Amino acid sequence: MEIEIRNIYKSFGKVHANIGISLTIHAGEILGVLGENGAGKTTLMKILAGLQPCDSGEILIDGKPVHFHSANTALDLGIGMLSQDPLDFPMLTIFDNLYLGRRKRFFIQRNRFSKQVEKMEDLLGFQFKLNDLVETLSIGERQQLEILRLLVYGSELIILDEPTTGISAQQKKQLFELLKRLAGFGKTIIFVTHKLGEINELCQRTIILRQGKLISDVVLPCESSLLIQSMFGKAIDLQSPGDASQFEKHFEIQHLVIKDARFFSNPVDLNIRKGEILGLAGMEGSGQKTFLRTLAGLEKPINGMFLDEGYSLHWNSPHSFTKRGIYFMPASRMEEGLIQGMTLQEHFILSQTKDDFFVDRDESHKITEMRIREFTIRGFSSSTAEELSGGNQQRLLIAMLHENARLLLLENPTRGLDIESTNWMWKKLHERCKKGASILFASADIDELLRFSNRILVFFGGRISEPYPSQMLNSEKLGALIGGEGW
């Protein structure tokens, strides 16, 4: 299958997402798509997958013009997309999720469809139990499930939008091996990311978008500095962590034991210092999320105490934690962090801690405009959360965190952000630290953990390590610890 995109334009009000983009995608290739946040990558892919109409332009498959009225139309023609956020139904079984969207018949053909799925599973090396609930799967397994669904439905071109965000290094390795195998079968892969190393590792060539325009088409491998120059039009300086060993104690954890469906942790004792950044490393599902949610008051521990300058916090309600200046930011933006259909202004109204009975619309509008400028969110006060790109949704989440927060608990805080935005985001978070705030953050990105953490806790098999000073670790040693070696 050869795809040709001709002169695609797409705008959302005053925002020009795609400006005259033309591109040819060849059968059997793995094409990278790079660009800064808000460059138009996801919009272009949604147009190609039938999830969004373009304002003008055309798409040709094997030389013939096609018109997509929906994602089903695109899927019938062999184009499927795996979005940044899972588009499944966690409360349904794996079988039901795979069967949804199939051409409706009066009876569900369970045996026949199960055999189709099992045949594709054997080809891909997957081992799903079709009666298990999707909510029991990790993000990486949910990605595999979506790829399986697309292939069962006959996709010849698979678009993956930021697929390595929030998955472990081992899951990323498995994903890359799968994509290379699919390309070997003649499938075409489009890989949208902001991570330069992944582009060089996986793709044969990449296109680069900037401010809605296609800037360049690059044969890979290519020097990262040249790709950065094309993405941003300038070089990017990287930050490094400082030494927080002399900072005074802020919060204290004593004999804390947490439990999840997958693990039962050892007792944890930890001092959290003012102004320090603590990274949480581990494979997905190793306890980092439960640890953060427990410290935010969203989940109760099995045992232990959480002290705020000597005051013992009680797990009665999350609101009592926010009153102490403790704020949690989840990784799942549209499931837990933001509200679909609500504007940016309405989000900032909700994030304010005032107890006024009436909302001052004029004041909230001023606050919204100020935050949009301060956090360079590409949107307007009247824009809804789902109209923003993934990177701008992440900026909105950070902007909503109270400026006087004393402890920030962040789950994949730079999820979906490009290099410049990641650097900028951590600059903003360092400003919080200079004011005395402490930060705990979980990330699947080893380089991010080493670059921005003062100390790092490692999670593996239900165990939580003592904190390691980041200067004592490198990517090889940290990767080994995450994999269970050297404990």
C-alpha cells in the first residue's frame, strides 16, 4: 500500500494546525514523524486515520483518491491508528474490546472470531486471555491489544502516536521488535514521537513538522543536533540536577507499606527535603503510581505514617492533603486530569482553592490568559481540553497545579513533550523547588530520571529501594536495578 498526502490544510479557529502538507508514504517502511509540541503531528495523523476531516487537500491510496467519512472508513481501506491515550473500555473483557466495531450481525460469532484472534496472536507472539478485563492490563499490554485489534481488522498501515510514553524500557524493546517484524511482513508503520533516539533506532526516514508546516524529509540515521535544529530552528541546552543533601527535612515517611493487585511492598522510611526532586524508577506496574497516589491521600496504605513537619496526616480524604499543599498530577490526562468538553477557563476555575460561593468570571479570565502566556499553551481561554495537542494538555495540567504547592506528586510529568518543552517544564518545576516545594515524580524515561532527580527510588517486584543519589548512577546501572539486578 502506497499513501500520498497532497496539500493538506487544517485549522481550529485561529490556530493553523496543518499548512499545505504533502507527503508520500511507501509500503513496508517505518516512517518517523518529528516535531515540537503543537507542530501539527497528531492532527495530520488523525486526518489520515479518518478521525478528523481536513479543510482542503486530498489523500490517495495506490494512486486512487479516497474520502474518509469516519475511522471505520479508513480502517476498511487498511489504515488504523493507535492514539496517545488508550481508546478501550477498561471495564469490558479483552474479547469484547476486540469485537467492538465489527460489522454487526444478529449473533456474536465468538468461536469464529476467537480463532481469528488466536491466529494473529500466534503470528505476533502475544498471549492474551480473552476473558480477562482490560483494566488488569498495563499500558504496554493495552497498546499490544490495540495493535492486535487493528491487525485483526485488516490494517496495512498502522499509525502510532507517542507509543513509548509511560511504558518501560523492556516494553519499548518489545514494541520495536514487533514493529520491525510487522514491517518485514509488508505492513507500513508511521511512528510519531518527540524522542530523537527512538527515531534513529527504529525508522528509515523521518519527516519534521514545525508550526504546521513540513520542514524537512530526512534519511536516517542522522545527528540528533541536526534534527533538533530542524524541529526548533535553534540548539537546545540541557539541564542537570544539583546536590540536595544539605536541604532541610520537609516531609517524612515512616514504615509505609502499600499494596496493589500486583505487589505488597516492604516498609519504606524516607525523608523528603525542601527543594529536592525525587525520581521514582521502575517498570510499569511496580508500585510507583500507587506510591504517589498514597502520598496524595487518594489511596490508603496498609501500614505506616506520613508526617508533614511533624504533623501526622490521616487518609480521611484527598481534600485534607491538598489543604496541606500536597498536589497530585496523573499520567492519564483525559481520564483523570482534565475534563472533556470543559474550556481552559473552566479548568482554571476548578483548580482555584477559593471557597467563594460565586465565580468571578472576569478575574478567572485574566488568570487563564496569564497562565496561557506563562506556560505557552497553544490554545485560547475558550478552547476545550480535547482541542489541545497532547503536549499542550500536559502544559495545562502543570499550569493548574497551585503556585503555593509544598509537595508535587507527578506521574510522567513530561509525557508527550518535546525536548525544548521538557527542558522548559523542568525549569518551571525548579522554580517551584527554589520556593521550597518538594517534587516526587515517576517516569519511564531513564535519561529524564538521571537528568532531573537529586535522588532516585527504584521499584521492583514489590520492593522499594533506599534512595540513590543520582550522581552514583548511570543509565546502565539504573536500567539493571529496574530489571531486578544488583538488589
